[in-house]
Amino acid sequence: MAMDAQFAVMNGLGNKILVVDMRGRTDKVTPSAAIALAGNAETSFDQIMVIYDPRAEGTDAWIDIINCDGTFAQACGNGTRCVVQALAADTGRKTFTFQTIAGILNAEEHDDGSISVDMGKPEFRWDKIPLAEEFADTRAIELQIGPIDNPVLHSPSAMAIGNPHAIFWVDRDVWDYDLDRFGPLLENHPIFPERANISIARIRDSGELDLRTWERGAGLTLACGSAACSAAVSAARTRRTGRRVKVNMPSGGALFIDWRDNDHVVMTGPAEWEWSGQLDPASGAYVRETQEAVAQEASGH
């Protein structure tokens, strides 16, 4: 096994991220390797961020984003912050430009260690999110869970920022809702031809909200950067908040979202390194830096 691809286990506000450095290589991290790593207690993750050599002039790297079910995502804000921290530690640089299947991302590490990522412009058109049928106004689409005359969740705001998102607005604590039961049903609802990230949001005041997210391809998560961006933008778009919003995550931390006048959404938050090692990008077998090889079927002990 070619266990020579460097990787790091990191987290962004509790969102567990594997950052794999494949620069200078021609092989790829395979979906089967991702599934193997996800099934191991030591390397289970929300997303893998795979760094490849740049494909476009003026960019520093191409990034593939892999969910724990082996599918690919268009965006992961928390994972992008982890990539920035890893590369900043390696190179001493502070600013980076990345390319993903969703487009170009600019990012910067600040002197206090926080990291900002320009997530680009939000998309509100029904066919660009995409939705399976036309809605003239995606600030509140026709979708609900529960009885018709007394739904538990209804009328979410829909948008895309890389990934498609649906934000359900609630008046009670976001923990009062059985998102682990509703999430899979809504993620795979026919209205979302590419599936969707499903979030529950409660407004605290004009500059702060609470958020829980069922992440497409990953399930319940302690944090989701693109969902935080979507919730903040949708809150401003429906006049629930202003354009600069603190978004509280289930992990206990927060992201700060700024929907700027140029329509770009900038997300700022932390990233943390946990440990590093090497892996075989084809099988998912790996070694920690000071440990013997751990087979892909190991339990993580």
C-alpha cells in the first residue's frame, strides 16, 4: 500500500475534517477510501478536503470535498478554514485562492488565528439552487413536515451557496425539533433533485441566530459553514436580521457571517489541528505519525 499521502485530522467548530495533501501526485483519494476512513472511529469525519495541484492560473490549489458517504460536495466552509490553517502553517503565507467544482474561493488567516473565507455570491433562482419546480420567491417555498393544518416545520427559505440549502425558521429552541428524524426525509425530498442541506434556525436578535443542520451526505453535524452562510443570508433576505450575523453552532462555538454590499458572503471562524499521519488514498489504510499501520477495518483503538 502506498501510504505516503500526508493528512491531518482537524476540526472547525466541532466539524471534523480530514485534510489530505495530494499535491505533486497523479492519483486520487477514492470514494471507497473515504467510506473506509469514515467507518473508523479514529478517522471518522464530516468532510475530507483533498488538496491537489492547481488547475487554473492564479490559484494555489484545486480542492475536492468528499462527504462521509463517498459523495462529493460543492462547498465546505469549515473545511476550507482547516485547509487554510494547514497551508499557512506549512508555508508561512496568510492568503490563498482555491478552486473547487463550485468556483473560486479566496481565504485569509488573520493575526488572531481566525480565518475568513469568501464563499462567493448566493444563488436564489429556483433552477440554480436547484429545485424541481418553479418558485417565483424562494424566500419561503411550499414544503412542510407534519399535519397540513398544524405542520411541525414549514415554508423554508431556499438558496445555494455552493451547496443547496433549506432553512426552516422556528420560534422555539432549535433542540426541540427531531432533526435526526426529519433530516433524512427532507434531504432526499423530490423537491431537491441534488438533495439539500436541511437546517433549523431561530432568531435571537437582529444580529444573532441559533442553527442546527442535517448535512447532505454527512447527517447531523456540530457545525456547517455553508449552512451558517445560508441561514445568515436568508435571515437578512427575509428581514429577520441585518447583513452581519453571529451564527451559534451546536458545538458551542459561533461563525460570523458578513453578506457584503458586493453580494459576496464572507465567513469568519476558527480551525484546529488534532493529529497527522499518512494514508493510502486508494484504500483508506493509514498510519499516525508515531504508530504502526492501522488497517481500514480497524476499530480506532
